[in-house]
Amino acid sequence: MNLVALIDYGSGNVHSAAGALAEAARRANLTIEVTTTADPATIARADRIILPGVGHYADCAANLHARPGLVDALESAVMDANTPFLGICVGMQLLADFGLEDGETRGLGWIHGVVDRIEPGPGHAIPHVGWNELYLPRPHPVLDGLGEDPHAYFTHSYAISPEDPAHVAATTEYGVPFTSAVARDNIFGTQFHPEMSQRVGLQLLTNFLQWTP
């Protein structure tokens, strides 16, 4: 049994993510157990961890730190025990050193960099909502099999800028280029929503469920 800990800290659409994970596992004939949790003991025994996130960076960071022992449990599982980790939308942004939405707020610091507002110029509305193409600078197991010209669903106004270009797993053009996926060791993150990205999203989730960093 592959235990997937879907972190429920009051800042993520856990129901949609859980449904997409179940469908991805069914299509690949994988046996998984998805548990929505903020319990440190459950996180410690999980085979994979997913951190969703919607809303404002500062609010999500505050909610994460408000759950007793949650940040320490994530640090121990992901950074020390190398448990495969997926951050989604603001859950990916929280990997940065800090975010600039609603002031300067510290993040987890797992992917060095800053989360700042996208400034795409005339003709591009903010927030960025809708389908856009993913450009993949290099192969990564979580991005295998997405097909030609893969498109994913976005809804956001801010994006991460990693310090190390090697941590950029995908980019997207929206008036200006921005980082739409990050990767480092056992850590992966998407600015887009795999659970809302239909075939591309289900393939990515299937890849993550089978990923052995």
C-alpha cells in the first residue's frame, strides 16, 4: 500500500486533489491510500506527501505554521527522510525562501528564491486564469509522457523565481515567461493545478505516484 499524505491545513482544495489522485491511481492500476491530514505521526509514515494551496501566500504560510508540529514533520519527512513531495500552486510557492504577497513572508526555504507578482504587460489580465503551455527545459520523471505541447490550468497572480536555474522544471509564457514547475532531489512543485488539468494533470499525478527519486 502506497500511503499518500495530502496535507490539510485549511489552505488547499484537498477534495479535488484527492479525487484526481484516486483517478490517476485507477488508470495506472496502482493501489494507494490517500489520507487528508496535518498529523505529524501520519506524515512520518507516509510514502508520499502532497501540499496543496489556494489563496494568499501569507495566509497559507500562517495556516501551515498554526498546525502544531506540522512544519517540523514536513521538514523531517521531506528534507531528512527524502519522502517524495509535491507542492501545488501556493503549496509550491511556499517552497521559496519568502513571498512578497501581503508583505514579506518567510517560506520553507527548500527551493531558494522569491515569490513575486507577475507583471506581464498590456493585454494580459491578472490574475492569470486559464490554460497555457508548459515548456520543459530538461527531462524529469514527473513530467514524462505529457505529450507534445502540453497545456495545464492556472489560476494565480504570483510566481516563484528560483535562484538556481537547475531547479526550474517547466516554464510558461504569459506576456512574460515565469516558472511553472520546480524540482530539486525528491521535491517537485507545480504552479498550475494538476487536479484541474485533465489528461496532462492525471499523467503528472500518475508519474508522481510512481516516482522514486
